[in-house]
Amino acid sequence: MQQLYLEDIKVGDKWTSRTETINIEEIKEFAASYDPQPYHMDETRAKDTFFGQLVASGWQTAGITMRLMVESIPMASGLIGASAQIKWPKPTYPNDTLHIEAEVIEIKKSKSKPDRGIVTVEIKTFNQDNEVVQLFICNMLTLSRSSGIPPLNNERLLGSQK
């Protein structure tokens, strides 16, 4: 996959990821370590909550989204977050299969530092029913070739971790 610098990216550029299925054991394990609430950890107790059943933590959905972003969005300087907005319009359930669709919606070149800019990307995380389970608007610091920073080549780095 070609690694892209600021000058290669255009508003409207899109990327789609592979899929990732999340199972009940992964949901409980993540919750035990990072978000220990009943609706993430215990099917019986989850029945009496707002969700009515076990659901994944939004932060786990965000983590899966981030992994899919790193694998799919080929920014040469990496995905360096400057700011973001996140929404979870629907829960992620056990055995949901997720994928992302990302689109560049704005590019702002820095006036004071010409070797960089902010690329705003809208990332939608979908389940297997094509329902949006997360909406993530991320402003990413992106470098130009003139920065002198070589491409990270995330594809090569991730190859040994899959």
C-alpha cells in the first residue's frame, strides 16, 4: 500500500478496512481490565440494565476501530491524533463483525509550519448489519515530504502482529 504524505491526500479520499469479529470472551476480558461495568461483564446482570444484554465497551469498539484505521489508512507519518469527537449510536454486541469506512472531509495546511497540516477524517465503524456503531471524527497531524520524516510503512510493521 502506498504511504501518503499531506500533498498526496485529497478531500473525498476513502478507505475501507477488513472485518473483525468480537466474541463474548474478548468483551469480558477487556471489561475486566478497563471498563468493569455489569453490562460488559455478566450476562445475567446485564439483563437488568439499560442495554438489556451484554455489550462491548465503547472503548473496546474504539480500540478495534483504531487497529482497523492503522491497517487501512496509509498516512506516511502515522495516525497522529490532534483532536477528535466520538459517538456510539448503537452498542456492539458479542459476535458482531465490524469494519470501518474512512473519508477525508477537510485538509488544513499549516501557515506557520509548511511541512505539516491537519487532515480531518470521518471514520464510521459498521456492524455486520451495516449499522453504525461508532462515529469518529479525527483531526490528524499529517506531514509533507518536505518534513524529511521517512514513511512508517505500517503494513510492514503490522505484518508480524496479525
